[in-house]
Amino acid sequence: MMGYFRGFRALLFLVIVVPVAALIVFPWTFITGKIRFLYWAGMGLARLTVWVVGVKVRVMGLDSIDPAETYIFMSNHVSDLDPPILLPRIPRRTSALAKKELFKVPILGRALEMVEMVPVERDNREAAIQSIHRAGAVLRHGINMTVYPEGTRSPDGRLLPFKKGPFHLAAETGFPIVPITILGTLEMMPKGTYACKGGTATLVFHPPVDPRRYSDREELMQAVADVIESALPPERQRRTTEARRHGEKPESR
């Protein structure tokens, strides 16, 4: 019951605060053409929403990356809590992939364009290729890119197969990948529910992976998956699951 109360409280908070913030932030942004205020207002709103639903955030490993560099951040994805928890913790400004339908919403669509979010259509291969090219242009502007390579939320916390697009992006642009493991959000708000139990989420930032060190995209994809998975609980790691399936003793990691 408390979980649904927290979810309702967050919804009520957004219904009240977002229109008021929009009346201040959007006119200023459209008049000045400067998106810094819009971006940081959005990140602040995300942080407040996470606080309202009773979630604390612990961050590990940020000292392994250079905040002045431009990266492609890749994370596992298990909950609707993941974006508002992760995006505000990315050093400097970041772009992300957003559903193309959101760009058709009046005012919101224009705001997404101004902060250089990248529209994506999952079922249109040609549009997906265009999204990769657009994401590359965003990176060359010095803006980070944050993606969920699984493409959707995992229902049980185990990594789903990765989409190839983000790795084409890394291979073509040469920007390093920062793997991230999100822990705790599955237990607080799993896929298919709007109730949030509250608790502590942990973000583990792993050292950057240089895509130029790998001979092909498949090898790069596997390397990133292994790093993200290395911080997951043993029961959610594929190696542990496969070992148990074959009656073997799981390797300690």
C-alpha cells in the first residue's frame, strides 16, 4: 500500500510542479535560445521526483572517468526509476534516445530538440540508422550520450540481448564507452508496476572501454556486457545461471 502511495505522491508532484516550471523555463528558453537553464531544470526535477518517491542514490566509481571528456554511457535497465536516477548523475550534459512520438507533443517536442535529444523508432531500420548518425553529431558537439543497450527493461534483472546500434555508434565515432550497473531499482519498482517501495539505488560507474581496442562490434558488445554484468548479484549473472543449468559449480568473480 505504501508503494502505491509513493507512486501517487510522485504523480501528484509532477502534475503540480511541471506546468508551473514549464511556464517559467520554456518562455525563457525560447526567447533566449539558451538551453542550459532548461536542461538543469529538467535534471533538478528528476532528482526531486526520485526524492519524493523515497529513493536515495549511492554513486560509485565516478573517479574513474574524466568529467571533461565526452563519453557514451551504457547501462542496464530494469525500472522506470532508472532514467531519473541516472541522467542527473552523468557528469556534464548528456543526451539520450527518446521515442519519436514525444517529439510530436507541442512545446515538449521543441524542448527535446533544443537539448539535442535523439528521436528513435525501434521498428524502422532506416530511421534507426539516421538516429545513430544524429547521435554521432551530438557527441561531436561535446555532449555525452546515454543509452540502454538492451532497448527495454529487463523483467528479472538479468541482462537482455544488446541492440547493435549503440555499438555501431561507438565504433564509428571512437568515443569511449562507460559501462554502468544500476542496482536496487528492480526491487523498488520492477517492470509492470507503478508502486515504489523506496530504498537505496546504487550506480556503479565502471572504467571507460575504448572501442578501438576491439576487432569487431560483437567483441565490443560482449566486453561491455561482461563489465555491466560483473557488478550484478551472482544469481542475475548469465555465467552463474548457465553453470547451474549444466550442473557446474559457478565461478567466483
